[in-house]
Amino acid sequence: MRWITQPGWPGNLLAMAGGASTTLALAPFDIWPLALLAIALFYLGLRELNPRQALLRGWCYGLGLFLAGTSWIYVSIHDYGAASVPLAAFLTFGFCAGVALFFALPAWLWARWLRRNDAPIADALAFAALWLAQEAFRGWFLTGFPWLYSGYSQLQGPLAGLAPVGGMWLISLVLALSSALLVNLPRVRRHKPRLAAALVLLLAPWLACLALNGQAWTTPKGEPLKVAAIQGNVAQNLKWDPAQLDAQLALYRDLTLSSRAADLIVWPETAVPVLKEYAEGYLKVMGRVAAERDAALITGVPLRQVNERGEKRYYNGITVTGWGEGTYLKQKLVPFGEYVPLQDLLRGLIAFFDLPMSDFARGPADQGPLLAKDVRIAPFICYEVVYPEFAAELAARSDLLLTVSNDTWFGTSIGPLQHLQMAQMRALEAGRWMIRATNNGITALIDPQGRITTQIPQFQQAVLYGEVQPMQGLTPYLLWRGWPLTALCSLLLAWALWARRRDTRTAAPQTACTQ
């Protein structure tokens, strides 16, 4: 216990191990109690540190979290970016060390302005608010990195029922509050009113989930739709090879022609690996095939369009043909994979900074749903599905969710499985079915409870068949988004800051008198 609470490297290494253990709470391991343990170690480890010591302790926790949880970045840089082992390891470590600062800053703020060891319950509430503020800030700053949020650990856990009420954010808040209260229970056990209050705050959310889990917040709209989602399993080193273009177009054509009857035929992200303007003839033919089958064909395809400034830019997109219409341009781009920050300095240094199609522009923010078979579909391309607030905005205007992806960049790592888990959470938050079509897995259909009803394993070429039901109505989260939690956490943090300053001013005269 002293190692955890005292400054020094034993405590810092324990914090690093605590951060790393969060990975085991998430997919594919799903040992959800470890999320509570990890947050408790973070909270307890800051109890007696000064701000500078807390800064280092928080950074160590974040470093452990990202080294363990985003190790798949090494695969992208080394296997597909042609970087040497030492360089790929250095860049991966540099990235993890940088994003670990997202935990260093709140740790410093906690020790400097917010911590109140003499008020265990108020302290736990303020810590939970700061924890949620950290996750929200991490998902926004510099376009955000909303990965490894603690709330995802509960997709198969007892708090899953909170997702439609307050999104993944509410689950994270309850986990942080529960962890801090568990740590503080020994400090209030001799004061019965405080103990009772702590137990109520601790147990109420978990007991509420007994009624909330499985609650249907939305209702069916119309008839179910048959889906045929095609997983081409095209190797990444072949995907953008011009010599392989005809073979890839033929692959998706043949798999579509041989597939069973379906209302929606879905191809994955950039299944057509050439600009749409060069594939118009092919898409028209496939559109006629879909229309003859009374189906809509939805595919990922890159586009070139003129933006509002009159510039020709490239976009990662989804388009619908056959019995449907609409084109969607991706808004949330993956750094280095779809655009290169500081590209004037970085391009040409190593192959990783010159990946194919790494010069995409961001699509406009006012795009609406796609329309297929008279059903409104909220489209998300790859990385976009990991942004809770972004996904909720479009989901609220839709009957069905769709995400297309190409996770081939991450090989056999845990990255694609984490990505799938986040897509499942979006379906649970929205109370809507989701179609997930990927190049090499995992292609799946997800029900409004976030459960996978059918899937294709990774690294197989196959067609997934199943049914999805369009839904209507809004979950509380789609209705209110994160605003109630934002207001609550702002009040808790303001209260903690005021109380800390009050306690400091009160303590100062008393100290002077004793001297």
C-alpha cells in the first residue's frame, strides 16, 4: 500500500501496471472488474503526491495503458509502413508517451487544485468528474484519440444498461465513482451517516442496472431487411496495387452475383480502390444488377470533388446505388493513414508517411443519412464509429446504423477486436441495429442490445447473411447526448475547486496562529 501512495518508482511502476491492466478489461479479454481495479490504483496512487509527483504518476499510468492497449500501432508502422524494427518501436513508444500526457495533466490538476483527502465522499465525486472530463478531452483535443475508454469494459458487464441512458460516458463516470468510493470506504466506516451515503452512491447505479439491462428504448419500424455483407479479405499490400484493380473489382462483382437475395448488399471501406469518377461504368452496371434484384448496393469508394473554396480534394466515401441514393464523405480522418500532420516536414522521410491514399480531406459536417430501400442509414467509415457524440448526432436521424472499415492495417493484433467492441457500444447507445462490413474482419450484424447476431471470422473471404430491423424512437442518450453529464461534472469540479480554496484559506490563519 505504501508503494502505491508514496512517491518513487515502485509506485510509478505499479501505476504503469494498473494502466496496462485496463487492456485486459476490454476486448478481446473482457475481464471487466479490472477496469475498477485500474481506476482505483490511479486514484489511490495520487492521494499523497505533490503536483509534480502526480504529473509523473499520471504519465506512467497513461504510458502503461497505451503501450499495452495500442500496441497494434507497431504493426501498422512496421508491417505496412516499411519502418525498421527499431524505428517502428521508437515511433510507437513516442506516440504512447505523447498520449499518456492526457493522464498526466488531470493528475497534476487533481493534486494541485481538487484533491480533498479530508472529505472522502466529496473527493470521490470530484475524482469521477475529473476522470470523465479527461476522457472527453482526449476524444476532442487535436481531433481526438477516443480509444481505450473504461466504459467499454461494461459491454458484457453489469453496467451495460446505462449506455442507452447516458452513453458510454455514464458508464465511465459510474466506474470511476465506484472505484474511488471502494478505496474510501475504510475511511468512513466509523461514521455511520457518511458510510450510508457512500454505500448509496456506490450501490445505486449497479442496482438500477438490474432493471435497465435489456430495456427496449426503441421500437421496430417497418419490415426487417435481408443483408448480404461481403468480406473480400484483400491483402493490404495488394489493395492499392494498380495491377490488382481489375481482380478486386471482379472479386466483389462475382461474390455479389453469386450471393443470395438481399435487400441491402454492403461492400467494405474502399472496396472499389479507385476514384469513383474512374469507376462510374462499373458502379452503374453493379447498380443495375442490384436494382434487378430489388436491392440497394452500398460500397466504400474514394472520391474527388471540388470543395467550397474551389479546390479539388480527395475524400474517403460511401455511395449507394440500385434501390437507394446518397453519398457520404468521411469527416473523422485517421492521422497518417488518411492525412499526414505537418506533411511538408514528414512526407518522404519514411514509407509510413507516404501510405496510399493518405491525402484525404475532411467531409462537410452537415451531411445527412443515406437512403436505401426507403430506410435512413447512418453511415460511419472506420474510425468514425469510435466517437460517441459524433455517432449519436447522425444516429438520431436514422433508422439503421452502418459502419464500413478496413482493419487490415492492424494484422492479427487486438486492434480490430477493440474496434468491433466500440461499434457494438454505438448500437447499444442508439438502440439500433448496426451492419459492420469490413475487408478482412470482423464483418458482423449487431442488434440494439449491442450483441453480435452473426459474423464472419477474420481473414476469410465470405458473404455474411442475416436480417436487420429498422428502428424508431430515441434513447435518452440520443435525445440529450452528453449535456446532462457535462453540466453535472462541471458543477462537481467547480464545487471541488471552491471547497479546496476555502479549506486552504481557512487553514492558513490557523497555521499562523499556532506559530
